[in-house]
Amino acid sequence: MPETLEELVMLQPPTAERPLLGTIILVVEDSRHACEALRLICQRSGARIRRAESLASAERHLRTYRPRIAVVDLGLPDGSGLQLIEQMSKADPRIDGIIATSGDESLASAALAAGADTFLPKPLASVSEFQNAALSLLPHDHRPRSVVRPDADDVQPDPIALKDDLSLAAELLRSGSDAETLDYLSRFLSGLAKCAERSRISELGDMVQALVEKRDGRPEDVVLAIEREAAALERV
């Protein structure tokens, strides 16, 4: 007998309106904006999510419970998501599905070679696209007989999540500007720009990349630029 409400929900069969009901999804994603989009998609699909912001956090999660599906961003603060994908793909028992995601579509082949079942490019905003990918990885007895597609297919994450990402980027840059940190921030901001579809954030990524290559700029100037963009989101 289930001991908690969550356990009871996880025992419910999927329905046409909520085809991922009963499915726990581990989302390994450092961007709060990207994770908020996935949270909204899963909420509308009936799935429950757990979020890990890094490889270390994901490994802690996997030691305590086994999700049915994992969605793994390939660019994480403490390493590449490829190593986590390889680890999960070799685990016994293996989880039902491993979905790799990135704003860099050229990484798709590497993700599949590491053991991912499929690759979804960012931004992840379509409910039906995600449902199709996730359902194709689940056992047949865990899929509904039919699926009712939502009238409004795309989700719109709260701008506050994007502001939080930018604030964290500024904080990280303020605390250190070593080559490894700058390289990570450049990739993070470039991916965030694609997810949020904001060209100004892409320009911030270019500013960090200039620091990486020691071509131009000062870290403090980039921090101010990031903070101005975060402040602008409060007026959206």
C-alpha cells in the first residue's frame, strides 16, 4: 500500500490527457529557465520530475531512487553530460530511457555513441515533441492506448527563471575568471540564449568568449552587462 501521495500518483495508469502519468523523470540541467520549461511540459503530461544541477548531484539522486527516464544536458558545471549518459547506459538494471539535450546539435552523434536513446535539441518547449520522445522509450504497458494532444503545444517559462540564471552567471564570474570558469560560462550563456530566444544573451556569451580568448574586455564589465540584462527582465 502506498505510504505517500506521490507514491499513490506513481501507481496511477497513464491516460490520454496525461500520457506520462506515473513516470518519474530525472532532469540533469544547470539552467533554471530550461528546467522550468521541462517542469511545465511534465506537469501537463502527468510526469513528476527531480532536478539535478550537476553530475555530482545527479549521481546522488541515482543512488537513492531510479527514474524511468533521464533528460541530460551535455554542458554541466562539473563536466560533460556524456560521462553520465555512458554511466547510466551501462547500469544494470538500465533505466527505460536516456534523452540527451543541448543547444549544440553537433553533439547529437556523441550523445548517441555514449548510450543516449535519443537527442532533443534546445530549446525544449513543445509538449507533444517531448511526449513523443518519452513515450517511445517506455514499455508498452506503461503507455496509454491513445494520446490527446494539447491545444497549446508550447510552454512559456517564467522570466524569473531566466533572471535567476543570469544572476547566477554574474555571481560565478564575479567569484572567479579562470579559463575553466570562463569556458563554462560562455557555453552556458550561448545555450541560454537559444533556449530563451534572446539575442542579447547571445551577445553576453560572445563577451565571455572574448575573455576566454583574451581578445577584449574585463570580467567586471561583463558582470555589469549580465546584471543589466537580468534587471531588464524585471520590466518584462
